[in-house]
Amino acid sequence: MTSKGSARGWNGRVALVTGAARGQGLAITRRLRSDGFEVVACDLDPKGLAEASEVGALVVAMDVSNEADWSSAIAATVERYGQLDVLVNNAGILRRVAVDEESSEQFRNTWEVNCLGPFLGIQAALPHLLQSTSAAIVNTCSTSALKGFPLHASYCASKWALRGLTQALAAELGPRGIRVNAIMPGPIETQMLSPEAVRRLRETGSKLGRPEDAAALVSFLVSAEATFVSGAEFVVDGGQMASR
Ligand SMILES: NC(=O)c1ccc[n+]([C@@H]2O[C@H](COP(=O)([O-])OP(=O)(O)OC[C@H]3O[C@@H](n4cnc5c(N)ncnc54)[C@H](O)[C@@H]3O)[C@@H](O)[C@H]2O)c1
């Protein structure tokens, strides 16, 4: 099988990455391609997926909160590559709003994308991950799943829920040969952070990470170097939580 855009040739493994049109998901896609993976890059934004396509990823437009979209994405993966070894649940949305002004509809939507989406992805991928001898799942949580942040009720709640899902499934799927880990990025300079948020963070002396910082961690977690790592939570925030 060819591996267009991969520096090393195919490593024999296939990864599906969500939220892959930009930011951390695109960086993860690029990193896994250079690690030798075939990558299926999924996102709500079909136009944005052009960059992932340029590095040789198979691109699939999908909404992670939609069960039927997951069936199609997994079917496309297996049709093209015949296997799936790694699932990176990276897609997410952020809401910054006072709790008095939050709506039940937006609260539910944040949870559907950030937590239900990864659950649906894991369920859809499971039959194929179970056939892999190197299966790994990485869920992108946030430092918002470790502490409370004002004006982030729906985001924090959804990421704490995703953290819980990660723990439960690490315990449940470990004996079935699938490792499940979480990464907890701090502020990473992507379009998720508004220009005002970036300015505010810089003014208050916060360090901002690069999407590649999260991608390097994902690369390790899905690698053979991490075969004894599961149910773990990795902060990638330049040390900010340590001083909070
Ligand atoms: N940027 C940060 O400071 C930061 C910090 C901690 C955690 N995170 C988490 O990192 C992950 C990646 O975020 P990012 O910083 O790259 O942000 P981003 O906004 O640049 O990228 C998010 C991507 O997810 C896609 N997406 C959104 N909803 C989707 C859906 N329903 N279905 C499919 N795709 C969808 C978007 O189209 C976009 O391409 C998210 O889970 C986010 O919550 C980000």
C-alpha cells in the first residue's frame, strides 16, 4: 500500500483523527503521517480538509455528534485501508459565556460534540480496534477537565465528562487490548482562541502552546513506546496547572 506524503513509508497502522481541518487536529494528522500512519482526517468543514489531503490523508466530512456520520466514516476507512488501529477524538467546540446567559440548547450541543461524539466514535470504531494488535484511543480533553474556569460551564462540564469516559473505557477496554488515554492541553494558539482571548492570556503572562506540542504527545501515546500507558491523563500546558 502506498503512503503518499509519509516521510518513512507505511508503518502498517491506520489512524482516524477528528477535527483535522485545522489547529491541533491538522497538526496531529501531519505528525502521524510523518510517523508513517495512513490517516483518515475527519471534520465538519470539508473545505478546511484540503490541507490534510495535501499530506496524503483520506479526508471525510462528518459531524462527530452524528451517529450515521460515524458509520460512514468508519466504513470509508475500512473500505480504503481494511483496518483501523488508532482513534484520536480531537474535535471540540468552546463556549465562553456566563452561566446566566447559557441556554440548554447550547449546553447540550457542547456536550454532544465534546463528549457524545467521542463515545459514538469509539463505539463505531470498536469492532476494528478489537482486531488490531496495536489499538489505541486518545481523547483530547483540556486543563478545563482538571479545574473549573469561570464562563466555561458547558465546556468544562463536557471535558470532565470526556475525562470520565476515558477512565471508564481504559478500565473496560484494557483487558480487550485497547489502550485509552487523555491529553489535557492548556492554551494552544489555534482558531479556538479568539484574538481577544490570546491578547488577554498574553497580558496576564500565560504561555501559549503550539498545535505541534499536542501532536507530539499524541504521537507518543499511540506509539509502541507507550504500550504500557493506559488510563493516563497528560497535561500539555507549559507548566501552568502546576502554578494554579
Ligand atoms: N486551543 C486550546 O487552547 C485548547 C485547549 C485545551 C483543549 N483544546 C481542545 O483541543 C481540541 C482541538 O481544538 P483546536 O485548538 O485545534 O481548535 P480549532 O477550533 O482550531 O479546531 C477544532 C476543529 O474541530 C472541528 N469540529 C468542530 N465541531 C465538529 C463536529 N461536530 N464534527 C467534526 N468536527 C468538528 C472544527 O471544524 C475544527 O476544524 C478540541 O477538543 C479543544 O476543545 C483546545
